[in-house]
Amino acid sequence: MMRWIAIVLPMLCGLPALAEDAESDALQLADDTPASATEARPWQAHADLAAGAAWPQTGGAAQHDTRLSLDWRLEPTASGPWQLRAAGRLDVRSRPAPMQEHTVHTLKDAVLGHTASPQVLVEAGRIRLRQGVALGYNPTDFFRDGSVRSEVSMDPASLRENRQGSGMVRVQQLEADGAWQFAYSPRIAQRKPAPSGWHPDWGATNHQHRALLAFAPRWGESLSAQGLLHLRQGHSAQWGLNLSGLVDQATVAHLEWAAGQARTQWHEALDLPGPQRWRHRLAAGATHTTRHKLTLTAELHYNGTAPGRSAWQALRGEPLPAYLQYRAWSLQALEPPTRWALFFHATWKDALMPGLDLSSLWHLDRVDASRRFWLEARYRGKAFDVALQWQRNHGAPLSQFGLWPAARRWELSVRRYF
């Protein structure tokens, strides 16, 4: 039993339960975490020094920890048809999660690109292929499985930015009626349960042959759409659809849907035979921005491959090693372990004073009533950011958020831009 707990705890500590990142459609949500403006140059970097404390779910004294992070990006100015870009992140922790090392390096991108013509771009290497228009859950983000190695914030924008890419070849073609994209990601290595901190961890992202075909038609400025087809070794084809449109000048509605023949997540996680049925996954919501720079997002999440209320109650009564294996699988795959959830997110830019940003997140599991809450206050300077984060996880034992190791946690960090 301790072996299973040792496997799932680092994932609970290190991983949480939007359109292509190369495009900048005004209807799409922001990908990156807030950052101070920096001058255009071939390289960028910032370093974080953070200290925090966590109170365990089981009670007891607070556990203190510190973290030093270095985030870097290299993108030399292209000379001719060839382009190069690379990005990575190094996290050094004083108190790593069980079965994790003090030092973890995430290779986010390592890409060589060739512009074959003004309409065709070919890229090869480790690429963060990020799809979807929702904020809290992305059913069409088919390459997110195994992408997060080190979590530094619960904010979805941070989780989306600080992830490792998949080894692949990608072709993008622009046409008068829209944009095509094709990606092939080969199997490179077998998945390992606990690779070393400096290991490139190809098995997490490239343990199966996968392919993606996507088309985004040009429908005008007020409506954006994308259709996807995802093929994965040993699995049925999965279809996806992303829609986002202007409701008014301050409100954007979005819908993200994926579906296909599949087993339940329980059968998938424990590698058990199960019925192949047409199952749907959905994230629907809207984002409203006020004239005072307050952005509010509300979403409904549905995962048809996860258990509903009665099935979830039954699964929580299964032997503990099997239940923990299922939870570890869902965190690795970044899939919700239950069927229904509500998600709310708010960001207030320049709140109360210039340079002060306030953000919050509330995530409610509608199956077991567990919930999590997160707050951040960040002051943006010219060369420094100072941020204070606080989070609270609440729920019954073995519920989605009640199983998380920390019931409460805070962290103070200082960021220096170079």
C-alpha cells in the first residue's frame, strides 16, 4: 500500500486537474502567465525565488519549503527560411514530493522550423502543441497527457505555459478559406513511473504513436472555429470541435467538445477490458471583461469517460491501491476523475493601483462536492514581480480535492526578469 501512496503523492503534489499557440486570434484566451514587458531580443529569462508553507489534510504542523526557478526562452532572429526556438524551465525545491528529485528540468520546446513557402511552415522537434478555447479543462488538447512535470501555480495559464512538448513533426498550411495543421508524434520510449529530474522524459509524451489533423475555417472576426481528428495507437479515433464567438463587445462565449469510442477512465487506468462506447467530453462557458480591466470566466465541465455520482462512490470503496492508481492516471493525463464540475476564474489588472494584479480561482466538483480555492496578488515592476499565492483544498476523504496532500498552502515569490 505504501508503494501505491508513494506513486500517487508526487503526482498530487506536482500536477493539477487554448486554440493553437502559434496563432493570435483575438477571440482566444491568453496562454501565458502575466509578465513584465521586455524588449524584443533573441533570448528572454526570468528567475523566481519562493518560500511557502503547507498544512496537511490529516492535520499537524505546517511544512515549510523554498523554491528557486529559472525559466528561459531562446528564439534567434530568422535569417532566411530556417527558424529555431527553444525553451525550458528549471525548478529546485528544498522539499520535493515523494519519489521526486530536488531538481526538475522541463524541456518545453526545442524546435527547428522551415518556411517552405509563405503559406507552408514545417517544424520538427519537441513542440508544445496546445489546443482548445476553454480555460479550466481542454478536452481537445489531445497532447497534454504527461506534459506537466513540475507545478508552480494552480493558475491554468501557468499550467498551460510550464509544460513539456511532445516530439513531433508538424506542418501548417494557410489557405484562403482557412488554416490546416497536421502533426505526427512517434513512439520514442516507454513510460517510466519516476524519471530523474534532468531526464528528458520522452516516455511521458511519446509512449505511443499519435497523429492530429486540424482545420480552422475563416468565418469572420466575430466567430472562430476549429475541427480536429486525433489518432492514437491502440485507441479509436477521437473528434474535436472548438468554437468561440463574440456575444457583445465585452463578452466571448466558447465551446470545446471531444468525442469518440472509448473505455471508461477506470478501465483505461487499470488496463482492464471494458465496453467501447461513444463518449463525450465538454467544456462550455463565457468570459466577460469590464471597463475596469476585470475579466470573469465561468465554465461547465463534463467528462463522459469519468464516473458519475453512484459509480464514483463505488470506486472510492475499491481497494486503496486500485483507487490510487486511478487517481495517479487521471493526474498524469490531466483528465478530471469525475464527470461534472463548475469552474470560475477572475483576473483584475491594475487593481487598486497600477501594476497590481489580483487573480482567483474556484473549482467545484459536482459529483462529490469537494472544492478548491486559489488567490494570487501580483505586483508587476519594471524588472521585478512580487506575488503572494494562497490556496485551500476541501473535501471528504478520497474525494477529488480531499485527497490532495495539502489542505491549505501559501507561497511568497519574487521574480527577476533578465
